[in-house]
Amino acid sequence: DMNSEKTPTGYNIRFTGFLMLCASVIALHAQTRDQIRRAQVDSVLAARYFRTSYDTAYVTRPEGKLTLKVRFNQTGNSFHAKGTVNDVYCKADLKTSHKTTLSIAGIYRGIGIGLAINPAKWKGVYKDYEFNLNYYSSRLSLDASYQRSTTLAGDIRRGDNKERLKKDDVTMKVLNLAGYYTFNHRRFSYPAAFTQSYIQRRSAGTWLVGFSYQGGTIKTTDNLKQRSPNAPDTRIHVGHFGIGGGYGYNWVFHRKWLFHFSMLPTFVVYNHNNFTVNGERKKAQHMRFNMIFNERAAIVYNFSPRYFAGITLVMNNSIFDDDIVVVNQNKWRARASFGVRL
């Protein structure tokens, strides 16, 4: 009977089907195993993200895992000095060009990445280089900024003579650091005011302790020598490290408004200052009063659990006073943002 005969072709078809079935089972098992692993990893991340090391009556995590923000940023730096040298009153009021950027940032469970655009830099109007780093956690936070500027300009007065310092006449390099430790971290949240990765539900304050560092150099350029051949070749180097304590407060108003202000004054415990004029190096006199102030301020408005907007301000101000000269420097960064939680 030809219909009951089992040919080799029939065996091949059955064997191929068996292999395909085994492959499907193996692929399904691998896919299920990967899904289980991803679910386990996701549960671990969720547990870390929503861990209750804080008082949930005062601070909570937002329900959305992903936060998208559009930010408008502007920074600036000013330098002021006055005193009497050789019976001649001198005063300098200088400032850099403002840096303005537009950025887009994404934050997933407290980890964020952003892209900033500086239109003035593209057009060649803004030639300075600036780097800003801000880290905010429940206990520790850090503000760091480095700026290399050739746009420091302003007025210099010596007695009755007044001169105009133009762009590219001097080069300034300055580094500012400020670190904080928050004592009442269970009820007070810096991220609620500055990154919105937490939500402040009730008003709370905290004592702070931290450090400050401010250092850099200011030196004349060849451009100034060409414009003013009699101008001395000058280089100023400063370095100050201070420690101190302060206070911060988050005020929640009508559950939607958050107002923040904090200050950390530090007393300089170490300084290294010198200046060089026409190749001759001199140490600056011992300063009798050195302080660095670090201030933060913020306003956040929550339209709903998903949408919010806010403005922030971070400043570093220094005062250095000796028997001859009083020096004051002010570095600031302002930011306005709008965000959505998904």
C-alpha cells in the first residue's frame, strides 16, 4: 500500500517541526527569564528610589519616575576692590559678560542628563568658558563652578584719573566650591527646591555645616600692552578655604508653593595670595577679615502632581579685607524652569 509507506521526506518534515518546536520553547523560556530579571532589577531600583529614609509626612517622592524639564539659565561674575595705596585712593569695579543658555534635561529616578545651548557662543559674541556642577541629595550637596573669562571689563580709578578696562585686557580664571551637610535631612529637602526629585509637603528648616573654596588668577594680556604700553605686567593669584555653618528653610504655602532660602557663611582658615608686577613676585599682606558667603534661594509652584515651574538662585560672595585693600567678588547663577513628571 503506497499510502502507508513512510518515506525519508516524511521523517525530515517531522524532525524539522520538532526542532522548530524546541527552538520556540527555548526562546520563550529565555524571553520569560529576561522579563523576570528586568522585573527584579526594576523592583530593586524602585525600592532604592522610594526608600523611606525620610519622614513621609514632610518629604515624599513624586509618583512619576521620569521628569522632563526646560531650563533658562544665566550666570555672571563681578569683582570690586578699593583702598589707598601710596596715599592715592584706588577703586576698581569690573564684571564679566553674562552667560545665557537654554537647556533640556531628563531625570529618571534621581539620575539626570541635560543638553545646553548657548546662542551667543555660536555667534561668537560670548567667548568665555564656564562649567557649572550642582549636586543635591538628602544629606549632602555641592555647588562647583569654573570660569575662564576674557570679558572682564569696567572702570578703574586712581585718584582723580579714571580709566576704562576693556574686554581682552585681562584674563581671569576662577574656581568656586561650596559643600553642605544637612542635619535635618529627614524633614528638609534641598532636591525639592532645586531638582524637584522630591516634594516638600510641610515646612521645615535645618542647620547646615560646610566648606567653601575660592581661588584663581587675574593677569594682564598683550592686548592691554599694545593699547597702553606703560601698563605694568600684572598677575594676581588668590586661594581661600573656609569652614562654617548656616541655616536653611523650606516654607510650604497652600501645598503648591515652596519658598526656599539658605545661607552658609564660612570663615577663611587658610589663604594663599600673591601678586607679580613686571616679573617681581610679592606676597599679599595678611588679611584681617576673610569670609565667603554662600546663598541659595528658590521658588517652586506645583500646578498639579505632574506639572511644575520654578526659579532658583545660587550665589558665592567673598569679602577680603587687609590694612590697604578691600576686595569683594560675587559669582551668581539664576535659573528658570518648567517641567512635567511622567
